[in-house]
Amino acid sequence: MLLDELVRASQAVAATRSRSAKIEQLASLLARLTPEEIGIGVNYLSGSLRQGRIGVGYRVLQELRSVPAATQPSLELLAVDATLDGLAAVKGGGAVAARRELLVALFAAATDAEQDFLARLLVGELRQGALEGVMIDAIARASRVDSAEIRRAAMLAGDAATVARAVFAEGAAGLTRFRLSVLDPVQPMLAQSAVDVDDALAQLGRAQLELKLDGARVQIHKQGDDVRVYTRTLNDVTVAVPEIVELARSLPARALILDGEVIALRPDGSPLPFQVTMRRFGRRLDVEGLRAELPLTMMAFDALHADGQDLIDLPAEERFATLSALLPPANVIPSVVTEDAGEAARFLDAARARGHEGIMAKDPRSRYEAGRRGGSWLKVKPAHTLDLVVLAAEWGSGRRRGWLSNLHLGARDPATGAFVMLGKTFKGMTDEMLKWQTTKLLELEVARDAYTVHVRPELVVEIAFNDVQQSPHYPGGLALRFARVKRYRPDKSAADADTIDTVRRLAAT
């Protein structure tokens, strides 16, 4: 297939907000791909590369946009993928020149529309609303395989392209190979926000309530004495958490996958700030010394696998019962199951009194749906906070002169894949934070004017605010009142940011 066909499909997807129309456009394109092309097509239409990041920056792309575009489309998908393989393989002396030569040849063969598509694809800025949920439904329609089966396989495989290759080659039978594999991490299940405990119970009815810890999400895998610990972004941090490894090895089960949080606690059991916990993940030298200074406690809240049995399709209450039987009580998250609003309010008050930021409310009947921010898990935090993405920052004045200070904040729009600006803030920042964010934001710079540096939307920041108000000044028609920075979230990616739908729901209350 010509790249031009895929680009036109991408443009059509970006031009509509209708989910069904997006699915139809994508399915039509996927059905025309060859078996060799299907994985490439799914990756490209999802805004990703099979090769991962290949080290092409904005400055190089700005130079490439001056390359005269081809007048007629001729690039084949397989040829483009082969060129990107070549880019990824270039190492050592002369790599910069060799990469530029490959890119110039690629862009010279591309039409103007193809150049624009490739430029955004190479730096991860292809935001067209073809998020994984839409892509999975498109794969299901094009392959005529049930979307629930596709979704489950994609959860276990870690990406939709791998599943698409299997299902287009073998049909539904090709999905049977995808199952949990101990020592291979899967995307964690995610939560939406509830306004308060009454809202959570209204959505769930009977709910399992748990402490919401302000710690670091981890996934723990054990196969015999081989233990590995992964972050929510699936980075292997085993070496940084020896006490968690020792705990896992002491458990009676030979094979385990656990989901939970690790947190640094004070002697009285109250939590230390999130940034303090994250110090344990910031360096690899003198791990034992840092462990003695800042020990971590693990609190598990889910079990995905135990001694040969995958648990993810079991109801949450059964998974939690298995978890409770496997771990010491001190390492199981405190919880209560209730449908009584008074009992739920008391549980929340007790959590807050212990220094925790809120509670989680979970549907006891729900399956574990990795990578999905569904309505089965809800977070309840009395103080309004949102995880937003930094879109730009303005140079400060006065004592902030010389630092990037006033942050432009955006929520994720699941319909388009773009970010909707909700306002600006410079409040809540320490001098240390200003210095760090200036360095980091300049690394992410894509453009600037006299006052503002625009950045790649990658940095997630937790914002506290009083309420949401109507505003004609921002594209979404909403703005945060008295927004202030609580902390940065290096453990989260932009895909984990809160959505504009969450903000609209808050505005409606």
C-alpha cells in the first residue's frame, strides 16, 4: 500500500469527532493492508513507530521541512518502515550525517501531506483521535472478530499491532497465544475520578473501598527466586527496591503477579510526601544506604496471577481474597466493602486522618482490565486535583526572572488525542521546582516567542484547584479557579493525564 492512502485515512479520522466514523475509516484502511503491512499500519495510525523512539528531534525536522516535496505519491509503507529500520540501526561516528541522508531521501520522496504526517509521527505528535480503544474496535470490525477478544489480547500483548498481525493472519484462533506471562509486565488498570463518596456509590452501588496511597505504583512479578518490580510505565526498578524483592521471595507462592503501591512512611505510620518516596527511584548508587535512610512499605491491592492460575478474569472480590491469603496483613491495602454512604464517609475521614489523600472505590464484580481507565475503579479525593499536561510556559518576572514560570495546562481529549487548555498557573512553585522545570521544559521546546516557550506535551503535573468555571477564553469553554502546582508526576505519561470529560463532569456538579 502507498503511504498516501494511510495519510488520507489519518486525515479523515482527524476531521471527525464521531467515534463510529473514526472506526469505519480505520477499519476500511486496515482491511486493504497486506499481512506484512498490517502491523505497520496499526502502529502508524496509532501515532507510534514499530522501532520506538529513533532519536529524531525537532531541529532536524525543521530542516527537513525545507526539502522540496514530491508532486506525486510513490512511497510504499514497507519502504518507509525499512528506512526507519535503517535510521534506528545507525550508530557511532558519522551517525548524524548518515541519519540526515536517510531522512532527506525519505522526505524528498514524500508529498507535502506525507511530509507533514511523517514529521509528526517521528516525534510522537500525530494526534488524530485514533486512541487504542478506537483502534481495537477498528481491528475487530476489519477482522470480524469480537472486540472483547481483541481488547483482552491487546491488554496481554501490550500493543494492538501485535494482536492485529495475529488476528489478520489466523483469525480468532490467533488470539489464544496471548496470555499473562510472569516476568513480562502488563499495563496497569487505571481509575476515573468521582466527585465524592456519594457519587462513587451512585455509580457502583456496593463498592470495595481502599486507602488511596500517595506512593509509587508497582507491579511485582515472581517466578521462583526470580523477582522483578516494574513501575506504572513498565520500567524495571528491581535493583532500587531490595526490601520489596525480599518480601516477594518470602511469600509461599512460587509464581505471582501483584499490583500495588510502595510508599515511605513515618515511624507513626503516616505517609511521607510523594516526592520523598520517589527519591528511592532516582538513583542506583548506594541503594542500601538509601534503604536504611528511607525504607519502603509495599501495600498490594490486586493479584493478577498465582501459581499457574491467571486471575484477571475473576471478580475483584475473589482476586482480593486470593491476595489476602497470600500476603501478610501489613502488606495488604486496608479496605472495606459497603454500599452505605455513612460507612463510606467514615472510611474516607479515617483515611484522611491518617494522612492519606483519599480512597479508591472499586466494583467488587469487575475484571482486571489492564491499561483501561474504566468506570470500575474510581478515585475519591476531597481536595480537587487533576493530572494535567504542560503545553507551554512563560518566562517569569521579578524573583522568577530567568525561569520558566507560568504553566499552560491542558487536559487530554479522548475524542481527538489532543490537549484542551484549561488555564495557566505559577502558584505553588518552590525555587527548586522553578529551576528544575526550566531545564526540563527547554529540553521539550518546539517553538517560542518573546514571552512563551511551547513544548512537547509530555510532562504531567498534578494541579490542585478550588473549582471549575465557565470561560470563553479557552477552547474547551472551561477554566480552573485558583489553580496551583502540587507536584510533578514523573511516574505518569501524557496518556495517563485526566481527560476533558472528567473536567466537564466536575463543572456540572
